[in-house]
Amino acid sequence: MSRYSLKHYYDVINSRYYRNTLPTDCRVFWSSELPENVMGDYSPERCVLAQRVRGNDKGTYRKTYERKHTIRINTNLYDVGKRTVLLTLFHEIVHLKLKLRKSRHDHGPDFQKEMKRLAKVGAFSGLW
């Protein structure tokens, strides 16, 4: 599995199982910064962006805030196989979906319900 294909798989899952309702600008990437026992994680990060104030020659900047959803997959999974990577990606996408719905995005009933829905529509065929 190419190191650069995670975003491609995110886009495919978004199209096929979520009708493109998930953010298209979600950052999805491999990370060596995750602890060894963590396969992946989802974070609704709050990014600070600096913008130059128009018409200002003094170089004044204004801070703005933007939420960027981020999914990281542990580089330890790189050689494990596509199946494990895709199951981990699905798992993190469910966290993202629940966050967008303002539901608790832990592993509780809403999480389980969404995983069961994905299984029912065949998302895990050949993976699980």
C-alpha cells in the first residue's frame, strides 16, 4: 500500500459509504509520532492561520482559526497489510462522522451503531 494512498482511500470511503458528506479537506496521513500501541487516531484540530491585514504596510497580521479534521495512521501498520490499514481508517472515519453530528465520538453506542451500519452495507467485505 503506497504511503500516499490513504487520502485516496478516505475519498473512496467518503463517496461510497457517506455520499461525500464528510469533509473533503480532511488531512489523512501516515504518522510515526503515534505510540506503538495506537493504530490510528482522529483529531478535530484547531489551526491558527495568520493573515496579513489589507492596506497595512507595517506587516500587521490577524489570527484566524480554522478547524481541520485530521486522521493519522501509525507507520507501524505500513507493512502489516492493506486490510488492517483500511479497517483502522474506517474506525477513525467513524470518529470523524460522530464528531460532525455532535455525538460523543468515543466507542459507545453511537460508534457501535455506525460500525454495524457499515458492516451491513458491505464496507468490510473481504476485510473482516
